[in-house]
Amino acid sequence: MKHPLRWAALAVGVVVAIFAIILAVNVGTDPRADLNTSRLLGKPAPDFSLTKFDGTELKRSDLAGKTVIINFWNSWCRPCRDELPVLQQWYRAHRTDESVVMVGIPRDDSTRAIRQAARDDQMSWAVANDQGAKSATLAFATRGQPESFVISPRGIIVGSVLGPLTPATMDQMVRVGKRNG
Amino acid sequence: MNRPARRLAWIGLGVIVLGIVVGIAWPSPAESRSEHVRRLALEFRCVDCEGLSVAESATASAAEQRRDIGVRIDRGETDDDIRSAYVELFGENVLLRPATNGVGVLVWALPIGVVLLGGIGIFVALRRWSRQPRLVSTDDDDALVAELRMPHHDD
């Protein structure tokens, strides 16, 4: 090619083609998909320090050796309310199993609303306020509510679900947790 | 364009380029802690919201992230350390601005490449046009024009 203008036109064409390919590849993909998968799966659970309603402290180290279900929720969150019967049913069926602990942590709610919801909805499991120095909401990189994590007895995050849990999911995650104990 | 005008145009262009370079390179006044937190918080996507940054969101998790950014700054973490920590926690999409490495660099480089190539193309085209020989009138042409300009007396 003798003319520099043709070279420039070719180069612009190549760049436009690259743009078109990138656009074509990304059309239809959810740019937030990356945010919808917890990056903590398979990693050690972060430290946290929570205050339960009876005033006692709940730390990650207190739960060592147990399979822990951590459920982030809010009293005003509709999907959390929809999930509640599943949690209640599952907890009733497993409350005698001392190797499993369930903890509810509100993400963005007032203490008063949490207390009332916990009482009205008969949440028999531990419900703790996330107002300690180490925020569990951020440490677990939560992305919404409800969001649940299962920690194995060795302290590894073995399950994570963003959205309401089902009994089957809970059973499966706890099974995996115990297997990795 | 005659020579003085061309020289003036080059000087003008030089002044503009120099102004841009100085403007970019001039050290900005010291940033306060809250400004630093806000600047970084503007870079992170609020994970609870649609299209809002951590700086703009009113959610509890965004407030917690702003607090956390402040704690990290106090601990002496650099901006890159903080960005990496958040990418590690939430993934690449937590950054509202595309990364300047890996595939993300294309997002920055391609528009600049297009502008550069376009500029080069225009420069080359202008140079070629300016090199084309100009038509100069001959003595015969001048005589013809003079003849045509002479008043005609038909009667």
C-alpha cells in the first residue's frame, strides 16, 4: 500500500472491528454478574464480632468446630420475609443438632425493628447486631439480602446463596459443611 | 496562509499544548482525609444499588465501606492497595472505572487510538493537499483577464 491515508483507514477499520467484537461479546451479559458470585467461597471465613440481643458478644472463634449458617437479612426486606418460614422449619428440625449453629445478622435495619421482628417471627436462633468494630456485612462482602453463608467446622466458607434459601439448599450446604469438617 | 500567520498559529498551538501539560502536571493542593475517602468511594460501585457509587449511596453497607476506606487510609494503605482489597472482596465489577491493566486497558486505549489515528490521517491529508502544485497564471492568462476587464464599446 503506497498511500499513508490507506494505512490510517485500515488502522481505524481494525480498531472499529475490535470495538465491534468487544460489543458483540458483551451484549446480553450482565455486567453485575461478577458481583453475584461470592468470592469468599473456599476461603477462611472472616473474623467478626457481633452483639446479641441479650448483650453477650458473639465472635467467629466462639463457633469454631461447628457448622455455621449465617443469614443476612432485614425486617423490611420482602424476600427475607418470604424466606423466614424455610428458616423456621429448618431450624425446628435441626435444633437438637449441636454441631450446627444458625446466626441471623441484619444488614441495614434499626435495632428496634430487628428486636420486634425477631420476637414476632419467633426467631429462636441467634440474632445479633452488626455494629461491632469488625463489620460482618462488609467482611463477608455481602451484596444484598437475604444472603446466606455456610462455614465448615474448620472455618472455611463452603456455601453462599444470594436470595431466599430453600430447605434443599440448606440441607445440601450443611451436608457439605459437615463433610469438610 | 502566509508565513507570519502560520508562525502565529504554531505559537498558539504550542501555548495550548503547554497549558494542558502544565495543568495536568501541576501539583494539586494537599487532599484532606474526607476528600481522600470521597475520591476513592466515588470509584466503587454500591453493591446494593443500581448505578450509584459508594460515595453517593445512603445504604448502611455503603456507609460501612466509606468508614472502612477511612480506616484503611489511616492504616497507611495506598489507593491501589484499597482498590485491590475491594476487587478481592467483590470482584472487578466493583470498580466503576475500568481497570487500567489486562483487558480493561482496551477501554481506555481504543478511543485514544482512534483519536490519534484520525489526527494522523487528517495531518497526512492536509500535508498532501498543501504539497499539490498551485496554479500560477501565465502572461497570456493575465493579458486575457486584462482584455476582458477593458470596457467594451459595441457602438
